[in-house]
Amino acid sequence: MKHCKRLSIDLAKGVFQICGLNANNKTLFNRQTTRAKLLIEVLN
């Protein structure tokens, strides 16, 4: 996530959607993660 300029997190009940965008608003990644793994995903 070092090149990620914008991070969006959809805070659903059990499964979260994480989307990272670069400076040109192009999608770098779009992942699903659980509540337990959210912090690990954001820090990587």
C-alpha cells in the first residue's frame, strides 16, 4: 500500500471491502477481508 493515495473501506458487518487508488484514481487493488484480518490488510 506504499503507492496508495486513497484507501476506501466498506464497513459491512462481517466482511469488509478494501479498495486502494493511486494519484490518478486508478484501482490498485480491491480485496475482501474479515474483521479479524482488517488491520493486517491495511498495514501490508
